[in-house]
Amino acid sequence: MAKKQIIPKKMPMPEQPADERIHNYNEVPYGYTPEQAMAEAQRCLECAKPGCMQGCPVGINIPGFLQLVSLGDFRGAINLIKETNALPAVTGRVCPQEDQCEGKCALCKKYEPVGIGRLERFVADWEAQQGPPTIPELPPPTGKRVAVVGSGPAGVTVAADLIRIGHHVTIFEALHEAGGVLVYGIPEFRLPKAIVKREVEYVCSMGVKLVKDFVVGTAATVDELLEEFDAVFLGTGAGLPWFLGIPGENLNGVYSANEYLTRANLMKAYKFPEYDTPIALGQRVLTIGGGNVAMDSARTALRLGAKESIIVYRRSRDEMPARKEEVHHAEQEGVVFNLLTTPVAIHGDKNGWAKELECTRNELGEPDASGRRRPVPIPNSNFRIACDVVVLSIGQSPNPLIPKTTPDLAVGKYGVVKVDDKTMKTSKRGVFAGGDVATGGATVILAMGQGKIAAAAIHQYLTTGVW
Ligand code: SF4
């Protein structure tokens, strides 16, 4: 057989120019055309031992779907993906593929990996353009009932896997829209709400019941759910933002990233007063943090009309946890990075509005427990940065409502629900948990991977009765 000619680089992704997109909320990449998708899929070497699959937390048959795309069988490709992943248009957009499937692609040793995420997104979008999705044939009902608390990536994955094996599933969502962090946390320009809605609707079209505006912990406790359901899965995410504990955090114009993004995205503050939710607008917005949420906040500030959007991060660029692609997009759009800088106070004006952020300069010391070099403040290096709005994006932990109303549910550091990571079983019989509520804040795909583990364990529990 003739040796395959290797094309070293990925097919470039067409995208909105940076100077245009900072004036709108439309998605940045346009996606591949069918011809571009087929050409990109043909770069796959069809490895006998595909490293890409080892890097996928939900176990997608990656070489299988790539081969179908390379032949132009997009229907076959999406059906194959959906056997293990109910949210392909979402994961194709927001997964950190460079650390997962693409990071383990055989091509990586010398060249750019196959654009697996871009192709997953392509086939999911292609299917949506063809009309209603194909609904898989389902087995007869088992008569077992499962309550899923939270409609984010972990909850939707559990629901999809359990409905496919015949269990009845009801998802309880606290907000008025399903999707969890996918709709309140990730901005429209990175993940359009219509796409999340489409994928949640697909899971509901298989028979999953969705109950919105229902807060478990107040409307019903976990114990009350257990009277009606045979098992409960907690996928309530990590929606409790952290603060720095520095003076001035209660000034006007200071937000947690969680509130800032929820107002701007889910509540559509960018359309105020057409929509009811206001947001503080400012010429100069400072975002504190170096993760993906910080990039989302800084880019949102530009779209809300900020003239300057500045990231303040205590370590250097090499230690930033954000995806390179997100940092690149933020830079393209004009976000400025103020690195090796730690905030120590926020100063306000006489009306109580934030006006200056006081910081110290840092140098890097020895690595800390995270393996990243520790920021060490340089003595007498204090300086101030003028600001109108400050967005704190330094992390989050689970909301304590469910643990507080479920006395026998064990929680660990930062309020994270304790689970057995092989089964996602909690300390309470019949109750499983996964995603950010069990990790304290990770990625969409890791939450989905835990959802798959939990679904398998719930199935075993429902069919054997053994805890
Ligand atoms: S590792 Fe890369 S080249 Fe090999 S099968 Fe997976 S995507 Fe294709």
C-alpha cells in the first residue's frame, strides 16, 4: 500500500475578524465547509493503537468517525459520536482538545494533530442543518426512576446514558434555562445558547423529562426525591464564587465572574434595557485571574463597550491555566495582560464605586503544590491601576444548599461532595454525584466523563440493588 502523504498543518478555521467581532456577540469561528472537513479528516493516519481515544474522557470512537467524515458520510459520523457523547456540538467547541484527544494524536510528534474537535463540531452542526436529529431506538422501560439534579454537562450525560438503557429520568434544573454552566458561564461568542438548547432538546426527545425553576434543597430535599425515585444524581456544578478577601471587594462595580457572565449572557444584560438585567459598564475593566473564565470575562467586557480590558494575573503566561486558543483570541481582540501582579486592595470614590486597583509586583519562586511556580511579592512594589469595573475570576466551589439540607452527605475541602471516583457514589445510599460539585471546578468534558461513570454505576445499582 502506498505510504500516506502527511499534511503537516491543520486546515485553518475560518473565523470572524477580531476588529468586527468585538462589536457583536456572534460566534468567533465559522466552522469548516464539508470540503474542508473531509480534507482535514483525511490527515488521520488510522492508527492501529489510536492515542487520541486514550485522551477522550467519554470514549468516542475517534478514528471511526474521522474515517466516515473523510468519506463524506457525515450522518454515519454523527451517529457514531452520539453513541457515547450526547453533546458533540458543545464538546467540539469547548473541550481542551490540545490536552486530551489532540494532545495524544500520533501526528503530534512532528506535526499539528488532526483537528478532532473542529470535526466533531462540524458533523454536529451538519446534522442540525439537515432537520430533526435521528432518535435512537430505545429498549422497553425498566420501571426504575432516576432524578438528576442539574442540567449541566454531567447531568445531561447521565440522563442520556440512562434513558438509552430504559430507565426513566427526570432532570431538575434550578434556573429557567437548561444547560447549567454552558448557558450561564460560557459566553454566546464561544458557545451559542441555541446550540446548548438543541443538544438538551435532543436528550429530551429521547424521553428525558426536564423540570425547570426547581431548586433542590428548597422545593424538595434529596431525601424527598429518594421517596419518589430509585436513585439521585447530583450534578449541581460549582456556582459559589471565591473572593480575594481584600479591602474594597464590596464596592460598586466589583463583580464575581460568575455574576458578571450570568448577567451578560444568560440574562442578556448586553441588550439592556430591552432585557431587564443591568450591568455596570466601564471604560476600563480589570479581570483578575488567568483561566478560561477570566478570558471569557475580559472578552465580554470589550463587547459591552469597554475601551480597555486588562487581565491581572499573579504568575507569568506559562502558568496561566486558560487554553492557549482562548488567550490567543483575547489578545487578538485587544485584551491586555498585566502579569506577575497580585491585587491587594480596591479603592473607591466618594460614591462607593471602584476606581483603582492596588497591586504588588511579583517574581516567580519555587513550584507550589499545583506544580506551577509560586508568585513571590517584590517588597515595596505597590502600584495602582485605574478602573471602572473589577471582575474577580479566581475560582469557585459548590453551592452549599444541598449538603446543608442533606445531613448524611459527606463533603470535603471547599464543600466538594465526596465520591468514590470509580463509581461516583456518595456517602449516602442511592445518591451519586459528578462534575464540578465533586471536583470543585474542572472542564466540561471531565464532568461528562464522570457522568458516564455515574450512569454505569447507577445502572448497576438499579439492577442489582447492591450499594
Ligand atoms: S491518533 Fe491521530 S492520527 Fe492516529 S487515529 Fe487518532 S486522530 Fe488519527
